[in-house]
Amino acid sequence: MTRHGTRLRTALTVLAAWSALAGAALTGAAPASGTQSARAIASGVQYRQFDISAAHGVAHAHLISVDLRNRHVRVDLLYPGSVAARAPVSRLADARGAVAGINGDFFNINETQHPGVAATGSPVGPAVASGHTLKAAVPRGQRFGPDLPPGTSTEDVLGVGADRTARLDRLVLNGTVSTPRGRLRLGGLNQYALAQGSIGAYTSDWGTVSRVRATCGTDTDRAAPCSTDTHEVTVRNGRVVATADRPGTGPIPSGTTVLVGREAGARQLRALSKGEPVRVRSRLVAASSRVPYRFAIGGYPVLRHGSPLSGLDDGTSTVRTAVGIADGGHRLLLLALDGAVGYRSGLTVAEVASTLRGLGATDGFNLDGGGSTTLVVRPRGAGSVTVRNHPSGGTERPVPDAIGVFAGF
């Protein structure tokens, strides 16, 4: 237990009581103190609100419980159709017909340190939507968001496999660029930042935003100047069709891959000429599961095997979004705090981990918070979702991705 001690322990007692009564609430039993009765959004999907007494004040929580054992329920990644794009969670959910959803990964929200360079709006970590790999992770030093807990990585994901089981895992890019002179290592896939000296691949999934940001900053300093040693190669139908010294912009047609290199990677790409054969291969390799992921989203772990990670921040309190995994990976708990003025003190990361554990989760994953925190629900019979929490910025913030809950398919 952190130094927040007694108040959080009391709150967790209430949450543990709620967890024990969650199933009974729908059959008429009284909910635990400080909570509202769970409401069925769809078969296998429930929504509830409750208060948490934390170190810096009372936080108000919104919770969606998703039963993955129900064959009529699934979760998937919501995104605007491109990696480098943003939209409000409510719009993303309505576009796909989701019954509920919460905001997702941290993202490239601004480029104040690189004047003239467009912020891509793209997420930090790996992303998999409907079994399709969208992107890999940026270097640790290039991420946006709070410092990562010790032992975690930008490659960490929350995922649901083809076996309908949720897991925490790590997805690492494994890719090559085969050329007439040998095989080059691929260091990135649709990322807003590439490791120094590497080569990244950009496909039609990227979108239309300039790729210049990929060559800015360093592996340890996101604010470092953009590289002046860059090169770009366009490959279509297995052949080089164009080259340029500076990363470009605009849509990438289907069947086309744009290779962007910086420093050593740029020098390797300069050896390629128009007409030469080039083959690009990439895949995300899971660290702990052989089951292919149908859905995966970036963020960082805060709870593993029932225990909070060591070194979690227990001092900075804010509005947060997180996900818990319960019942052996067969139940997801989508948690979003309310950003109304009276509740804006929120929770620390350590308190988020303890809260998820009190709700019955054995594993927990922190997502983007603050002004991004949004939870939406579509009541039975409604034609669209409604935002259930109060975003701390007053209105929904456009985000690059979200977790969508689908039912009745």
C-alpha cells in the first residue's frame, strides 16, 4: 500500500464489495455504498458509476464490464481510418456501430518543439484492428505521456486474441527490406518517430500527414532537432518508382510502400535506384502468446498477476482511463474517471492499479488520460452513443484510437 494509506484502503473495501455484488445488482440486490446499480447495455455488457475516496479527494468513476465469454460480444480498435488522424470517441463509436467505448493510447498531440513540422496525431504504441496490423511502437524517448514505470516499454499492449481471451503482452516489429545488394532491417511501421539510423515503412494505413516528423528528435530526446540526413524511396508493385531527399506528404496508394530513412538508414536507401526490385516484409511478434491478436492497443501495464507494478507514480493525481483484465482474461473492465470540476483531482497511477485490483482485475493497463479521457455508451434502442463522463477540457478531445465494444453481431 502506498503512503496514501487509510483513505485508499477504505475506498478499496467499497470497491471489493461492489465487485462481489456486481452480478447480484442486476437481479435486484442493493448495490454497495457509493455506487449505482449496474445497467445492462447489451447482453454481456454492463455500465455502472461509483465514487472513489482517494488521497487528493473523491473521484467519480464510470465502468463498462465486458463479458468476452458471450459469443455476441467483442471488442476492437476504433480509429478514423488512418493511423495519422484523430476524431472524438463518440464519432468513432457511431461510425462502427459500437455500443460502448473508451479512449485509447497516448499520441503525438503537438510539435511545439519543431516549428513547421506537422503533429501527426498518431498513437505511441502498436495497434491491431480486426486482425490487421496498423503500426508498431515509437522509441521510448519519443513517446508522449507520463514516464513509463520501470520494466515497461512502448511495445506493451493490451490485446484480445483469436481465442477471445484478453492479455497484456509486448508486440515487437520484425521486418526486412530485401534489395539486390542484400537485406536491410526494417525499424518502423507507420510511426510518427523512427529510431536513429533506421528505416521505416509507411503504407496506405498511414494517411495523408507529412512523414517529416518521423525523422525528428532522437532516441532519448523527443525535442531534439529534426535530422538533416534523410532519404525516401517509394516502392510500388515490388519496384522502386521514386526517390527523394526529404520525407513527403499526401496519401499512399494501396500496393505502395514508402520507405523513410534517417542517418545510416538514409545512406542505405540512397543505394537504391528507380526500377530496382525491392520487397518489404513486416509483422508484429508477440512476446508471450502464440495466439494471433484480433485487437491490440498501446499504453502501459500497472497491474500484473494481481500485484501493482513497482515504481508506480503515487504522487501525481489526474483524470485517467484504464482497463482491467479479470476472470482469466474473459472479462474486461473499461474504467474512465469523470472530469467534472468537483472530481478533477482524479487518481494517481498507483491508485488506478489498486482500484482495478479492488474491482477484481488481475492485470491492469493505463491509457491516455486528462483531456482525452472519454467513455461513451449507447443505451438500448438508441441510435447513437452518449458521452457518460464529463471530459476535463469541457468537450471531447479528438483522439487517434479507442476501444470499441460491439454486441449482437
